[in-house]
Amino acid sequence: MGMEDWASKHLNMHTQGLFRRRVSIANMLSWNRGSIKKPMLVTSDRAIRKEACEMFKLVQAYMGDRPSRLDRRHCALLIVTKCWDMPGLRDELYVQLVRQTTGNASPRSLAAGWELMAVSLAFFAPSPKFRCYLEGYIQRHTEPNSDKKLTQFILEQQELKLKKNSKSRKKRKQNTEEEEGLPVSTYAKFCHRKLLKVAITGGKKGLRKPTLEEIDHSRRAIITPSLFGSSLEEVMERQSELFPDRKLPWVQVQLSQYVLALGGAQTEGIFRVPGDIDEVNALKLQVDQWRIPENLSDPNVPASLMKLWYRELEEPLIPMDFYKQCISNCDDPVAAIAVVQSLPELNRLVLCYFIHFLQVFAQPSNVAITKMDVNNLAMVMAPNCLRCQSDDPRIIFENTRKEMSFLRMLIVHLDTGFIEGVV
């Protein structure tokens, strides 16, 4: 069932003209210049009905289709905050964005609509019942042929600017992305990755509402991938310009050292007690800009962020191709170590650093204070480096024990002395 079939069951029936004729599903799902008088989706919630219509105006303002006193950043902040506060608005927003990016003849507006979808997916997911339809819509735009109109527009604009503007080439390059956007397929591919991720991990957590800094961060991530949610290879490629000689991810090393520097090895419940989620979110923004603040005092904050980094890797630290070997050899230290030695070199190095770090906490003198022995460490850390792909609760339950046992084997038996001094 496609988007149109889903829409026929869930969309409000809108009317237009003097005789209040019904608007067809196709028109309901196509770009609209005017405002809407009722939500796109059927709802009995009065507050949702009111906010949906106001939100549509903000969407149009963000896309440049409606005059507004607000700049784009503040429009996005208002939209995201409304949906973050009122979960009932989230599907409404995604349907509005589907509408305004369908049949849109303005490449600039089209790019802005896709950008807003990407920003929104950084904060919250659509409902499970709508997710597959949104995913289908996004996937249809991941092919480069959806970029033809936008590419032509960009070329025309660049040609005009070269004729009219004699400013420096550097200045033109800085302005191009903001004014002209990226190819639709670039946005769509990014949105697809964000949708898959947010559906699993959930959206923004904590008590603090979204901030402009988080909006800016989510917009930048479209062009410059985050250190979180990327593959190990992408992380290393991104850091190669800043730290060409490093063999390990900067984010992994910095957060690990930060935990130790703040006394994490002498903190009861370390890795089990979560850090303040708002502080973790704030630290994440800093780390993604290659900065480590000096004002933190709670080791649980970098410890929580470190766990998040491992957990959000695009492919798990121990790749899926090795998962069966891990759980099959979970009680055999020799075989478990052999699995580690057979990993791709980057994964092997990162995993060995991870295990070496955990071995510090497994020392009896530290366990006496932290109350986190090797079994507890394996329990809280196994989900961050091994991922079961089964949906069967029985298999998940059984494999959880094996994942913990495998990690325990490594903490106890893996020789990681060689990793000391490697960064």
C-alpha cells in the first residue's frame, strides 16, 4: 500500500471553491501555496487541530513560500518544539512536508522542505503506523534522477552570480549551500538514514526543550556527518584532516580518558548510573565540534556519551558478519580471542582499546568502590558492541546471555597491552 492508499484512510477531506468541492487525494498530497483550515490528518484533539494549521504556516515560512518575520532557524525551532511537546503533531508535520515537497516547482523551496524533514528526524520519529509510508516516500527520492530540476536551477543561479557578482570565490562558496541547497537525493539519503536510526533509538530525550544550537547542529550534519551514528570508516575519514596520524577515533579516546580523569574508576555504579541527559546532550554537541569542555565534574556524563557513541555506530563495533561466531564461542576464551584477531584492522584496534579501557574498571581495587565487577561490566557494555538482528524475543533473550558471556571472556582473557600509548 502506497502513500495515496494510506492517505485515503487517514487524511481529512478538504474542500475548496464556492461550492466546497472535495480536494482530490492527489491535490491533497501536492504543494500548496495557501494556508490550510484544518489538519492534514484526522484528529479529535482540539489543540492539535489548532496547532497543525499554525505549523503549516511555519513550514511554508521555512521553505520561503510565505513571508515571515522569523528567520529560518527560529521557524525550525518553533516547529520542532511544537512537535517535541505534542507527539500528536509529529505525523501531521511529516505529512505536511510530504505534501510541500511533492509537485513543488521551486527548487529552493523544495530543498528547504527536505532540509526541514532532515532536521525534524533528528528530534523525533513518525509513529510506527506511518513510518513505513514515510520511508517509502523518502526512498523514492534517493535516486539522482529526482535532482534534475534542482540541479538545473543551481547551475542557472551560479551562472547568474558569476556574471553579476565580482566578489571573491571563497565568499560565493560560503553562500551557495545556504541559498541554493543540495540535491534532493542527498537530502533523501540522509533522511533515510536518520529515519532508520530514530525509529530504533528514539528522538531527543531529556527535560530541556530543543535549542537553536541543536537546530544548527542538525542542519550542519546534513553536509558534515556527525561523529555519532556514522561508520568507523567515516569517523576516521572525517578526523583525518585534523588528526592525520591518529589510529583510533578521537571521540573514543577523548571520552574514555575523560571518564578516567573525572574519577570514573572510583565512582560507584559507573556505566550503570546514567549521566544527566541534558548534560549528555550538551556534551554531544561540543564533542561533535571537536571540543571537550573543562567544566564537567560528573564522570557519568562522558561515560553515558561514550556508551551512546558505541551504540549508535552505523555498523556495530563487532560487525554483523562476525556475530554468529561471537555467540557460538561465548564460553571459549581461545576461540573468542581468535574472533577478535580476525576482525577488520580498524574494528580490531577500536575493540581492543575498548576492552583495555574496561579492564581498568575490572581491577579488584576499582571493583571494590564501583561495585561494577566483570559480570556487571559485560552486562551493560555488551549491547554497545554486539547487535542481535532477530525480532524473536526468545532468540534475543537467549543471545543476550551469550553476548554478555563473550564480552566477559574478552575482558578477562584478551591481552590488550599493545594498545597502551596508541591513539
